[in-house]
Amino acid sequence: MKCIYCGNEESKVIDSRSAEETNSIRRRRECLGCGRRFTTYETIETTPILVIKNNGERELFNPAKVKNGIIKSCEKRPVSMHQIDQLVAEIEKKVQNSLDEEISSKKIGEYVMEGLKTLDEVAYVRFASVYKKFSDISTFFEFINDYEKFLDNKTTK
């Protein structure tokens, strides 16, 4: 590891610990040239995954876009940022574990819907209204009726 102060390529690791917010390792290093200390973060390199959008365009999978959509759905709801981060991490894990180089935006939307269904009912319906592009009120009511049936089945089991 190259020292950020003097450029020397020799350093020793003084302390290692996992960084709690990310899947990385934080290492405290000491340069063997100048003796100054600096911190590095080690992460697993993943292959980029492309998202196939509805119009056929492809773009890199970006968990921040997923998070923004979830945040909008959870606005003014009793859902903590920690819960949102956990949901985004779960979705990112599912996408990475699929081992596919491409994934449809519809599949990602299904993952979000799945997670929001258990997290917050109102956020789930908000996200669904945008994701499913309800064309009129009757489509919306059909969705709500299906969701109520799901809840009834869930409570009877």
C-alpha cells in the first residue's frame, strides 16, 4: 500500500477491524518510510451488474437509486433510516447473488415491493402505485383488494 504522505510502498498494518456500515475492512497502517499513519478500507471487488430498463436501455446497478425510491415511499412514515439501509442491503445482496450480469428493473422493483410489504403497508402501497403505474382508481382498488386478501391469508395461517 502506497503511503499518502511520502509515496513509499512499504507499510505495516497496525489495526484491522470490520467497518460496520459497509462490507469492508478498515485497516490502520504505518508507513515504514516516514512513520506517519493512515487508514485504508478494503472491499470485495464485484463484477458490475447492468440494469435493463423498461425502454431497453442499460445502466449500471446503483443501490443509491433503489434507496432514493424507498425513501420517497417511506416519507412521513415511522420507518428508520437503519431499516431502509437494511432493506437496500438485502436487495443489493439478492442482485449480487443472482450471479447474472444483467437484471431487469422489474425484478429490482419486485424485490423492493417484497421488502416494503413487511416493512410498512403505506410505503408498500405508495411504491406500488408508482411501480405498477396505476392507470385509474379501479386498478388501484384491485391492487388494494389483492393486498387485503394477502393479509387475510397471512393472519389465518
